[in-house]
Amino acid sequence: MKHLLKLMDLGAKEITDLLNLADQLKFERKNGIEHPHLKGKTLGMIFTKASTRTRVSFEVGMYQLGGNALFLSGADMQIGRGEPAEDTARVLSKYLDGIMIRTFKQEEVEKLAAFGTIPVINGLTDYCHPCQVLADLMTIREFLGSFRGKKVCYVGDGNNMANSLIAGCIKMGMDIAIACPKGYEPDPELVKWGHEQGKLTITDDIKAAAENASVMYTDVWASMGQEAEREKRMKDFGGFCIDSTLMKYAAKNAIVLHCLPAHRGEEISAEILEAHAKEIFEQAENRLHAQKAVMVELMADKKI
Ligand code: CP
Ligand code: NVA
């Protein structure tokens, strides 16, 4: 593994190894065992979109690993004024040991990786959110014990989260049902791949999607960059909500996950969010451990 650009680039074994390392780092952290595997290394974090979890968990994670993290606002960098990603990548490779980037186009992330000489980690694009889904998989395994035979139901927009969940859940052997309004389906290539694996259902029937699911998952109806569509989306997504009525169709003891930030009363009811706060905020915590595993795997001098 040289970069983390999207989950489709990883095999099941690579994902499992990352999750095992994340569990180990979490255990060490909880037990006061220091792990300065990235001592003296610097991660540059480029953000052209807002963030709470990604920014803080990467920065703290790097600190806990003995390294340093630099917050680089895309708007304040020359890349925000049109300097090509090809040049930015080659310059940053001279100073840094790794780059984490959150931006709009997946292409920009792929270009940084192609032209630089240091690992690039995708911290969210319009296409996917691989760091989030590694933390989600870690959380699912933590709460349910294993992936085998489990069904995940995702309710809402066929966006970056839906795309990464299709890749991550199917690679780990789970079934996934996506319930979205017509016209808001996930990436067509991923949908084709999911169907070929025989593990994916796409439907606009939320109850059918929730039937017997062990994991109920949702994300916002309007993602960052879609602010102008918000009004139309509020109408189109009406009813695509995880609430107590929908939870009746899920498996007994199903967990509820949300990548956050959440919009109570839209994609999730306040009641269900609070009832499942235990797993939702553990999921947020697991961003830290999962990303530390990614950084160790990509940036440490020797295998851990
Ligand atoms: N889930 C997530 O990526 O959160 P932030 O946008 O706060 O980083
Ligand atoms: N789909 C959301 C995820 C936020 C973590 C967005 O892109 O805004």
C-alpha cells in the first residue's frame, strides 16, 4: 500500500491488517502505552472543505505517533489560486513525509499521488471517504464481533459515503442495501461492481432495505458543495430517514452509525441518534485509531 486514495484500491487482507493495527493502537492508547512510530515525521493536511473530525483526529493522531501535522488551508495555498496539483505535489514532497487532502475532485487527489513522491491520504472527496469507512468497519467489528453474514442498510444520498460503504462492506464480505430516491444512486461503476459481487441492492423502498439489517447507516441529504441544491434535496429526500418506525424492520439489536455531522429531523431522528449515541460517538473516536493505522502503514520506516 503506497497511498490511500479509495477503498477499491485495497484488498480484503490489506483492510483487515489496517483494522487489526487500528485495534492494537487503540488498546495501546487506552493503556498508556506510547507508540512514537512516526517520530520526526510531518504530515501536511490540505483542506479545501470544512472539517471537525478529520482535521482534529489526523492532527492529534500524528502527535500521538510522535510526529507533527501542518494544517494547510486550500484557500490560502497557491493551489487555491490555480497552481497545478502536479507542481504542488512535487514541492510538498520535498518538505513533508505525507499528505492528507480533503477536496472536491478525486482527480486532484490522484494527481498529487501520481506526481509526488510521498504517501497521499484521501480525507474526503465528492467521490469517496475511505478514512471514514475504515473507522466504520472498525466500529462494526467492535460492536458485532465479525462481518460474516451481516447486512448493512444505508439510507439517503448515493454520495461519497455510499460509494465507500459499497466498496468497504462488500470487500469485508457483508451485504449492503442502499435506499435512495430515484436519481440519487451511487457511482454507476461501483453499483455495477457491487451487483457483479451479488452483494448489493439499490432500492427506493427504505423498509425493504432495512429488513433484517444489523447496521443502519445514514448521512446528510446535502453534502458539502451542494448548498445550492439544498431546497430541492429537502423535498426529494423526504422520508429517507432512520427513525423508530424504520428501526422496527432492522435486525434485533441493530446498531446505528452516522459519519456526522448529523441533521436531526432530516436523515435521522433525534430520538434514534440519542438512543444510539454509544456506537455513533465510538465511531467518531475510531477515526483517530483507524487513521493512525493508515499513517503508520504508509509512513513508518519499518513494518509495525
Ligand atoms: N465525518 C467527517 O469526516 O467529519 P468532518 O467533516 O468533521 O471531518
Ligand atoms: N457526505 C458528506 C460527508 C461529510 C463527512 C459530505 O461530503 O459533506
